[in-house]
Amino acid sequence: MNNHNSSQMKLKVVIHKAEGGGFWAEVPAIAGCMTQGDSFEELLSNIYEAVEGCLSVKEEL
């Protein structure tokens, strides 16, 4: 997990088992924000990166 000095945000994440193995997740509050991982641990790490990426794109618009 990344530690930031800014305020923390809570978001609902919906996690699914992928058909070919592994997992994928979506963040319903952020349109198009999805990620995947071969393991649950990788998925959790990828979720943080995906949310940061999606929110940084929104700020630029």
C-alpha cells in the first residue's frame, strides 16, 4: 500500500473470479476503473494503482 499525506478516501471495490484464473475488480464509483491480477494479493496491489490512475486522469480533464 502507498502511504499518502493527503486525506483518505473509501471506495467500494467489486471483486470477481476470472474465467481463466486469477481475479478482476471494478470500482463502481469511477466509470471504467478496472484491473486484474493472477493472485488476490496482486489484485489488491493493482487496485490501488488503478484508482490512482483513474483519478489522476479525471483531474486533468
